[in-house]
Amino acid sequence: MKILKALVIKEFYQMMRDPSTMLIAFILPFILLCVYQFALNLDTNTVSVGLKVEDNKAKISSLISSFENTEYIRLRRYDNRKKMEKDMEKGEIRGMIIIPNNFSTRIMRREAAQIQVITDGSETNTANFVANYASAIIQKWLNNEYKYWRVKRPTVQIVARFWYNEELNSHWFILPGALSVIMTLVGILLTALVVSREWERGTMEALITTKVTKTDILLGKYIPYFCLGMVSMAFGVFCCVVLFQVPFRGSYLVFALVSAFFLLTLIGQGFLISTLAKNQFVASQAALIAGFLPALMLSGLVYPISSMPKSVQFLSNFISAKYFVGCSQNLFMAGNIWDIFIPNSIFMIVMSVIFYLLIYRFTAQRLD
Amino acid sequence: MWNRIFTLIIKEFYSIWRDPKSRTLIFLPPLVQLCIFAYAATMEVQNIDMVILDKDNTVESRELSERFIHSVWFRKIYYVENEKQFSRMIESQKVMMGMEINTDFSKNLKGRKEAKVQMIFDGRQTNVSQILSGYTSSIVNQYEKDVFKSGYNDLPRVQVQVRHWFNTNLTYLDYTVVSLVATLAMVIGILLTSLSVAREREIGTFDQLIVSPLRPFEILIGKTFPPLVIATIISTMMGLFAVFIFKIPYSGSIWLFYVSTIVFLLAIVGIGLFISSICRTQQQAILGTFMFQMPAMLMSGYISPIENMPIFFQKLTFFNPIRFYMVIVKGLFFKNMPADVVFTNLIPVGITAVITLYCAYWMFNRNLD
């Protein structure tokens, strides 16, 4: 016990001495959360669209102004089609709307009038938005303009409700998930670096030759980085709730528990990587590849897991961030939903135990 | 002089190549990640599970439910008896959306009144809900039209003809693969350089390098060249993967691809070397590069478009080489981007390369005295 205490204290000293620890535990999370909050914007998509009107009848001025007055479209008028095409090639506009010269005539004759919408498919997501916005605006204009033409007919009205996030604020969804990515930094990367540095410098070997038991060595690393991670997590939650005004509807105690399980899997993963690599370069890259990138891509943070192919979905089961993101998003937006927390926690606990056992097995007590 | 640089370059190659673990780490992951993430990073929503509470249970309401079952986007439809089960399904995220049809649905339809259907989306998955609500309206609109064909013929109609240029079928996979080729090129470029100076400094060999006859300028070339070559090779491999395995047609010029890739990698290597040269330990160097890499990835225009960011962040992306390289790579793959557009996008990248490489050089120089 005394040995463990000494090891933990030594580790804390080392942590405090290196400014990069503070950088990774507090400054980097803060910067990243700011980027997620201010630079990532998944809900209001304003797209630049070019408009060329070949029909010069006064009738359609209201259509043009409905394109001008929507918050979704930044409209640019063109007279020259070639110029418009060139601008789309350059990426200055993401779509083109062309109203042909027989448009109003055909409308008056009650024939199907045509409008061409051409999008920049190389920005696949935006292309979808352009097409949908344009169709919706045209439909709305048509309904307004020709109200008196509408015969009385039954309609099916959709009453849409978005539970847990009525206004569909995407930051409420991104920030709680982003905490998982940030935690991989302290959990996997920092742990991997610290342990592999000890192997690289030979201090780990020196430690092994002493009376210190393996459990002491392991716990001597687990405890300090676990504490640092929890403090860093608390700081992250503070930023989300106080600075960025994300609601927190669950219990903080449950959140602390779930974070603890998550952190244990991360530290385990980082420790295991460095035990196997014993080299800071390899360890940091493995941490990036096995920890950070999967947490960003396969955890359901941005991209929905259920839409992925079966094989990738299967793979995501081994990413502990997936379980944490599920819990975190629920705790922030929905509250305490045990149907989700309990299975997810069990997965994380099992994972962390497996990692601990593997580290125990691979930390050689003798030198080779 | 060239002889000295050449020796240094050989040594640098050797130090990357020597360790089998780092060798594997450099070549394998980019290609594996390209294949996995290409399928993962999709904004398309598929395999939707849904719950239906049909209180009306008439021919009309069942017909509406059928529409969802037969849609390609949906996978499983659960029917429940009461509201409690309904909300529990949504709460526990068993389903992504729910539809509730009231008892007066068919009565209102027949009476030519407004028939309401309640759609519940899970706001916890903001993006998905947004897309789902789009799918839902199109399904319901189609249902409305089919059921009341007669009411529509005498109305003025506008046909919106949508064409998608450059990626005709809007294949999401093509878009992600090409974006990933650019992103992973950055990851690998940073990976190769971030440690090169810091590691030597930690071990002490950097001092030896400085007291050797090598000039700072020569050290800079020696440190820049090997990562540049390796990263270019990996970029080529990823590009070939995109064309031959993912079957994405490459429409632009090969030369423009290489010119811009090399300028881009120079900027990345410059950033890596600069960070590495100001750090005392490897740990600091790794964390320093993360400090650059993560915001750079998020602000590359891949996850969310640059045009929607606040002006301050938009200005900041001027120093983000990946933002411009992403435009170029997408342009070359999909649009056959002409040389003048490529070069306008390449200028800021070139500026970043010059500045960061000069800063790294200055750091090496400073170490001499």
C-alpha cells in the first residue's frame, strides 16, 4: 500500500511538471468543444445558389422574391449561363436554378411548367439540401400564388414532433458525444505515451527489478490518470452545460459512473497499447488509430451507426466510445433511461476488465 | 553538400523503416481506414426501425402504414397497442421514429377534412431526425396524391427537374472516399514528421546532428524529404484504391493531382516539423500535433460546410491546408477542375508551407548558438 501511494504521488508530480498534461486535460478539450460548438453547424444550412431567369413576365417576380427571401438560400442572379456553370465548377455556388422562358405561359395554360434545378453532386450532402430547398420553395410559392384555384380537397397533415430536442439544435447532440472523443485524449493517448516513455527510458525495467508488484505498477498508473480524466471530464461537462447551454436532464451521479467505466476502458486500452509497443512513436500512432479515429467515426457521434453496413456495425461493438456516446447523449437530452445505461455499462465494465487482465498478462515480470 | 544531405535522407528513411511495428503502422492503417470509414461516415439514413400506433385501424390507415413498410429506407416496423409502449420504444432507442394515427383519421379523410397523423422523431439524433422528417413528408405526400388523384389534375403544376452534376446519382460513398483520401493524407503526413525532431532531441542525437558539418538548411531538407516521399506514395495508393476498388471515376489531370499533393504535403510536413522543433519531449510533440490536427479535421469542410461557419472561423481556415486540398481533390476527382482553379486554391497552401518550413528552419538555426 505504501509503495502504491509513493508511485501515485510520483506520477502526480510528473503530471504537474509537464505543461503538456494541462494542455491535454483542459486546454485541448476546451478548444475542441469551442470548435464543435461554433464551427460545426449541422442544422442551418445556408447554401449559395445561382438563379437564371429566362422568363421575363412580371408574374414570376413573386417566385424570384421567394427565392431571395428564404434563409436557406443565398441567391445570386446570373444572366449568362456559361458564367454560372463556371462558378459552380469553382465551387462558388452549390446549385443552379433555371426558370425557362415559357414558364408562366405554361402555368397559365395549366400545363406542367418546368424548372430546372442542377446541383453540385461533388458535395453530396449539400446537393441534397439544394434540391429539397428548391422544391419546397417552389411548392410553397405555388400554393400561395394560386390559393383561389385550390379546390376543396382532403389533405393529410403531418404533425411532427421532435422529442427531447424540440428545436433540433444539433449542438445538443454533438457536444455530449464529443466528450467521448476528448476523453480518448486523456485516456488512451496520454496513458499510452506515459507508459511507453517509461519503457523507452528503461525506468519501467528498473521498476520491475524492485520489490514492487505488478498490481502496484498497474494501479500506480491507473489511479493518477483516472483522476485526471475525471477532472477533465467534469470540466468538459461544465463547459457544455454552463458555457454552451446544453440542457442536462439526467443525474450527474449516473454520468460520473458511466464516465468512470468509460475512462477505465480507455486507460486500459492506452496501457495495453504501450505495453505491447514499448515505444512512444508506435504507441501514439496506435492510440490515434485504435482510439481517437474510431471514437470520431464509429461511435455514432456524427454518423448514425444503424445506417452503416452490417460488418461496420459489428466492428463498432468493440468501440467503447459507442457505449459512452449512447449514455451521454441520453443523460444530457433525455434523462435517466436505464434500458440504455445498464447494458452499455455492462459492456464497458467487461471491456475494462478484459483490458486489465491483458495488461497484467503482458507486463513481463522478468527482463528479456 | 548534396552528399551530406543524401546521407541524412538515407538515415531518415532507415530510421522510419527499421522498426517493423512502425513500418506496418505507416502503410496498413491508411488503407484499412479508408475502407472502413468510407462505409461508416455516411449521412445517408437507412435501416430505419419505426413504431406505429394505429388507433384507427381502417383500410386507409393500414394503407398509410404499408407505405412505410414498402419504402426502401425502413427495416423493421413494430406495431404497438397503447401510448405507453409507444413512448417506451422511442425512449429506449429501439426505434428512430414513431407514427401515431388517431381514431378519426379515415373519417376525416372521407369527410374531406384535414386528417392528422402524428410523427414523433428522436431529437437525440438531430441529423437523423431531420432527414427522416424529409423522408416522411415525401411518403405521406405521395400517399395523399395517390388517394386523391382527382383533386390534383386541374391545379397548376410545376415540375422540378433535378439534375446532379459531377456525381449523377449522388453516391455518398464516392464523396466520403474522396474526402477521406485527403484527410488521411494529412494524418499520415503529420504522423511521419511530428516526432522526427522531438525524438532525436529527447534521445540527444539532435545535438550530434547540430555539431556535425550539416547546415540548418541541409537538416531541413533531410527532415522534409523522406516523409514527403512516403506520404506521396501512400496518397497514390489511396488514390488507386479509390479508382480501382471503389470504382470512382477520376476525371482530372494526374499532374495537377501530384503538384497539389506535393504542395499540400509540404505544408503538412512544415507544420509537423515546426511543432516538433519547438517541443522538448516527444510527448509534447505528439500533443502539439493533435492540437493542430483535430480542429483542422473538423474545420476541413468535410463534416460541415465552411460557408456556414462564423466569419472568424472562416478566416481561420485560411491556415488550414486540408480545407483547400479537400476542394482540390474533390474537384479533380469529380469535376475535372481546370488548372487555374486548382492553383487559386493552392496558393494559401503554398503560403502555409513556406511559412512553416521557414519557421522550422529558424528553430534549427537558433539551436546552433
